Amino acid sequence: MDTRWIASWTAAPMNVWGPDAPPSGFYGQTIREIARTSVAGSGVVVRFTNEHGTTPIHIEAAEIARAGEAGRLEPLSTRPLTFGGSGSAIIHPGAPLLSDPVDMIVGPLARLSVSYFSSGFIPVETHHLEAQQTAYISTPGNFVAAGEMIVQRTTTSHYLLSAIYTRAPRTARAVVCFGDSITDGYGSSIDADRRWPDVLAERLLAARGFGSVAVLNQGIGGNRLIHSRRGARALERFDRDVLSIDGVSHLIMLEGINDIVWPNTALAGPQEVVSASDIIGALQQIIARARLAGIRVMLGTILPFEGALPEFPRGGYYTGEKERLRQAVNRFIREDSRADAVVDFDAVMRDPAHPVRLLGEYDSGDHIHPNDAGYRAMAGAVDLTFLG
């Protein structure tokens, strides 16, 4: 069979932002990360990242395996990762690191475990904060091949792991879901793969006539179109997180709510206030850049957020002016964007009796992020014929 390498799972690298208070790093420990792929393949390549880092990271051992429960590995499934034939490698600052191909049969929606060890210090300068997936950090020692390791702590972030590629049929292609925490899946159940791109992958697998279609989640919690803070701004990271991925045929984009919500709150000052024309201009640029690469674009309308984040200090997350801004951007998306397609997430997720609020049964509780049921409704709103 004629085959190609295609990304089957991704997590967009992001910088460390102080208020998130991530771990400073890991010393002489094994880190084990879990990921669910989207398409099947006959081999794997693992991508590590130090793209926001300032110091080299020395990996002394790494393994991939089929993931069991609670950080355990399925018996007899471990495979060593090598880099240019060596079992160790350096991830240089500002760069990724790709493993050599590993012969390993991977089924669709397979849960894989990637473990890596350094006897020195692994600083956390690049990570993916809100992974909705448990990462396991060992007591000191090299446990990369251990079926069950001694766990010192867990987090719900990704660290060095940023992509898993599989060797799939030549006709395989990818759909990138690009956005902020709502695409990243914040508010969904931990370790349950209930983000809307996860459910979309399941829909495509069950549907007929699609072949091998990877669904890649390139959401970053707190991401914005125009200003950087949590992750590089969308306009800046688009080339790396979409255009550089081989085989992308379609883009589903949902971004802009943080450009609206953050200014004049504890998260951002008045100097970061943006207008509807600012957001619209950024979306038009994303569409133009995607089209030059031959990628078809579906834009999502911005979800309602009245009552958002009531526990945060200073307030101001929802105002009448911000709601008018959201409505103006959504009018553009529905009527004037000239995207190849629109998915009206707002219409699906709003409360018909109070349309500036999320429907209660879809609300995770903070009035801005959906719960599992809400993410399932979002995935169900995507017209699969657009992805054909």
C-alpha cells in the first residue's frame, strides 16, 4: 500500500505565563504523557518541543507504548524511541525534535503513552497547560519502560510531547481545529477525550466515505487573535500550527472570544481593547493564508458568555459593549466572511430564552466553557459534507 506520514494527534506548544503557576521543571524524573490518536497507521514518529525554551533539554531515554489505565502501560507494547539511531538527544531552544520512525501498529482512536527521562533538569518553558489529560511524573529514576512506575505527582498539562505522526494511506488527510480554550476542551472531563474535536473524530470514523481523516486539536486556552499572552497570538502561530502540518485539507476555526472578554479585566488592560473591525480583519487574514495553501475554511460563530467567570477578581468579563462586539463579529461570520462554510456554534449553544447565555445543560459552570454535553453538541453541529 502506498503510504504517507500524517499527524494523528497534536497539542499546540505554548509559552509559560506566570499566573498559571506551572511546575518550574523536573529533575532526574520520568514524565509520562498520554494522547489519543485519530487515524490508524503502521508506524509512529513522535515530535517533542522546546519551541519556547531558552536552554537545551537533554533526553536520555524515551519509549512509546499503548496506554493502560492510570498511567500504566499495556504489557509487551513498549518500543524505544531513537533519534538518528541514538537513544538520547538534545532538544535545542526554539526547536522541535523528531524521533526515528517506530514500527508499531496503531488503531484508530488509540491511546498511546510517551515516556521520557533525563538525569538532569527539564525546565518547563514550553508546555500545553490545559490538556484535560493526566500526565504522570515519577519519583527520581528512569522508568520509561516500566509497566507501572512510582508516581510522585500528576498534572493535567502536556510538556515536551507535541505531536504523534502515523504512517497512513497516501489518501489520508487532516482537519485542523484551531482556536482557544473552547477548542482545547477546557471544562470537559479529564482523561475522557470529550473535547469537540475528539467527538468530531469519532463522527468521521463512524461515517462512510471519508477514509483516513485525522482531526487535530490546535486550541490553546486563553489564546487570542491579536494579542499574545497565553500562547502566541493566532496570527503569529498560524503558520506553525496549521500551515506547517502536511496533508491539511480543511480548517475549522473558532477564535475571538478572548479578544472580546479579556480587556479591562484582571487578565488584560484597556490598551488591549479591540474593535469588531480588528477581529474581522484578523479572521480575513487567516482565511486568505489558508486559501493560498489550498485549505478550505469553516468559521465558527462565537459562543455567548453572559455571567462569565464570576469567581475572578475585578469582573468586567461580560458587559453590554462586549456583547455588541460579539454580535457584530458573528454577523460578519454568518453573512460576509466569504469562508467556505460556517458552523453556527452560537445558535446551537445559546439559551433560547436568554440568548446571551449558554444553555444551562451545556454549561460547565463558569458560563463561558461548555461541558461534555455542550462539546458533543458542538461536534454535532459540524456539517460533515463540508469535510468530504
